Amino acid sequence: LGTGETRSGQVIEVSKKMTVVQVFGGVSEVDLLKSRVRYKGETLKLPVSIDILGRIFDGSGSPIDGGPLIVAEDYIDINGVPINPASRQPPEEFIETGISAIDGLNVLVRGQKLPIFSGSGLPHNKIAAQIVRQAALKGETEEFATVFAAIGVSYDDAAYFISNLEETGALSKAVGFINTASSPVIERLSTPRLALTAAEYLAWEHGLHVLVILTDITNYCDALRELAAMRGEIPSRRGYPGYMYTDLSSMYERAGRITGKEGSVTILPILT
């Protein structure tokens, strides 16, 4: 930027006449005459270390909790890859959520993908916050962590999630990613991938059993639809792009247990 600040962005469309870039953090202070664009030819990468535990980030991976920048041990591509089926271990061992309807009737197991379907006006945010506070490994001495991602939420909901993490002490064994509805659309697409990248790092590199809570996946799908409409793509059912289900599966298949690895990644997506 003209002020000397550097911002990252993602190319969302390329044509003979122009390249469209959506900027992480918005363009409110961008001076078109003084700003310069440099193409790095790289995808967004998350700086990771064990110090990400206890921290809260935005949809671009930048800290928003007033703490220092992460001193990275590595930079990991947020797009990741699904687990090789030949390396998968079947889900096993119970994760206690503290909610009897889940623990008694639809048990959450390490390495599983267990969606929660909600309706408009129902307290799914309170359920998500309650699971973050209460989730634990029943009677186990193994390390456990939670990664929470709020996608396209209002300022009130964002403040509720942040205060819930900080005031209840849940943040000490959690990583938060908060994306508000006013943020650039591209951040809604990066937020769940940032969360999964953090979870994979903690699970595969540090042997933690990680529960990833994603709310609200409907906002993620709406962001996909908005970008597809901007690019002039042919819409599918309800205006969503035809590749939406493939895109979702590319995230969900990052959950599981891997042969030779101590940790696990479990995904609990919430859809309204």
C-alpha cells in the first residue's frame, strides 16, 4: 500500500484483460495510485507452532487477540490434502462433549465427521460454545485440543464466542478462528481451511487428539455461491456452484486417524 503496509490477497479470476484479486482485510485504505501488486505464485500459508494454542485469529490467519505474532516453526499450505485411504485407521475411542443427546445417542468418535443440522433461530451457537467448553477425552491422559472456527458470523456472535473462549478458560487448550460477515468473502472460504491446517499440525506433529468445530458451513457455501456468481459460472441447485459438494468433501476428508501417527482430527460441522 502507499503507507508501506503489506496485505495479502487471492486471485479469484483471470482473463485476457484483467486479473481480479480479493484482498484479505479489505480495501478501505488502498490507494490505487500509490499501491503496487506483486504476484507470489503461492497459496495462503498458515504460520504454525505449538504456541497457536490459546490464540485467536481472523480469517486470514492474523492474530486478533492483542498478542504477538506467531514465531513460526513452519508455514503450511491451508488447502492441505485428504488422507490417503490406505493410511486411514477406523475411528475409535469416545470424545465426551458433555451434551447427553450426543454422548448417549450419537457418540462422537475420534477421527469421525459428525454434522449438526440446525434451523434458523435455534441456539446452535450456544451448543458450539458449550462443546468447546466441555469437550474432553473420558478418563484419558492423552493430550486433547479444540480448534473452533466461526464463519461469517455477526459482530454480536463473534464477541460472544471470543468472550466464551477467554472467560471460561477453554482457550488454554483451544485455537480460535473468527470471521465476521463484514470481512471479505474470500476469508469465509479460508477460515475453515485455516482451522483444519492448525488441527492437522497439532495432531500429526504433536500427537494431540483435536476436535474441530466449524460453524456455520451454510455461510461458507453462500460465499462459494457469491464468488461463483462474480465469475459468471453456471449455477447448479439453488444457485450454488456444481463443485460445491466436491469442495466440501475436500475439507471433510481431512478428518481421521493415520497409521503411525499418535493424534487424530475429528470434525463437527454445524449447518443451518
